[in-house]
Amino acid sequence: AVVSTQSTGTLASVLHPICRFTPWICTYLSGDCHLDFYECEIYFFVICVVAIKNRRCVSIEAYLSTLFMFAKGGALILFYKMSIQLCAWYLLVCIVLVVTVRPPPLLNSEEMKYFVENTLPEQLKEDKKTIWVVEFYTSFSPHCNAVKPIFASLSREFTCEFMKFGKCDVLKSQGVPELYGISTSCIKTELPAIVVFEDGKPAARIKQTMNNKPYVMSYENLKRDLLIGDFYAKAKAKVSNTNVDEKKKVK
């Protein structure tokens, strides 16, 4: 059976509470099964940070992703307080989970195509008739994971013969995002970024950070600001024109 990355992230996040509240474990590790004042401070700090970071959250998945990320950071500090050996073991467990537990392989479908290396520039060069809506993402980013179901919904609704959706993993496509004005720097926090390509060139672009402000990537916002409806109308018109031309050839 395939163990999901979400479940392993949950396990790593709750290891410290398990160690502190399971009677025989906490007795063995510290002799006390109660949180002290410092530990309560760390938990409260994590809760506050998560609440602030998730004030613009658009899905439960996004909320949990951010919660697990900061919970693991808090757990690392708390295990260090208990002992440096426990901190080292916890860090090792997290590294092992990251290395060994991977998401299932991504498969191309009618609704989504996955680009790696230089396949995106090649696709845009070969197929200029198709309008491509491409998300640039990285699998470990909470923001990218949060927009995943929203982008999938757009794909299901608006995919047609001359309008297709794709995703480009920036870690497997070095140098490609920069071709289209997208920075992969952690400092600029532009990922995820979604670009609409028409005639092989960028026609509309949305990034996680726009004008130094976080952009809320909700379904309605993306549909409106990327002009998805307008591009879809153009794509459907191309389909109609193609059908008319084919009928003329038959006659």
C-alpha cells in the first residue's frame, strides 16, 4: 500500500504530543507527563503563526499543510529542549520520511499534462494553435499544494481541443520558469505561478506574490484575473472553425 505524504506529515507533526502525553513514553523520556510553561509558550506561538499565515486560506488542505509545517518546526525546538539526542532522532525521522515517502507518480491525462526539463518550451513551439494554462509549482510548498484542487477544477471545466492545462515542476525544469518571468527564489515567494500561453507566448500571468502583496488563489479570482472565460471562448471558436473547414473539405 502507498503511504500518503499527508499522513506521514501528520505523524511527524504529532510526535511531540505523543511523547509528552502517552504515559509510559513520557515517563521514560522525562519522568513527567505535563507540559511546562516553556512548552505551552511554543505551542501557543505555533498556533498564532498558523492563524496569521492562514488568514487568507482558501481550503482545508491549505490550512492543514501550513499547520503541519509549523508544527514540525515547533516539535524540533521542543525535542531539543528535552535533549539534543531526541532532537537529532526527530530530525532524522523527518529526513527519512521526506526521502522515502514520495507522492504517487504523475500521469498525463486529457485534463492535465505534466512538463519536466525542456518539454514545456518544446510543446509551446510545436503547438501554437492551442491555448495552454500552465501552473509552475513545487511539491513541498504549502501554497502550491493548496492551489492543486482549484487548478484541477479549472482544468476539468475548461479543457477542450484548443485549450489545455498543464503543470511544470520547477525543480525538474531548471531554467524554464525564468524564461517566462517567474522567479523560483524562496525570498520572492512567487510560486505557485499560473501562466496562460496564447500562440506560444505568455498572455496572462498570476503569481503567489503580486506587487509585493500575497494573492488569494481562489477559483473565482483565478478565473477572473487570468481571463479564463475569454480564452475558453477563443478556443471553442477555433473548434467551430475547424469543424466548418472539415465539412467544406468533405463536400
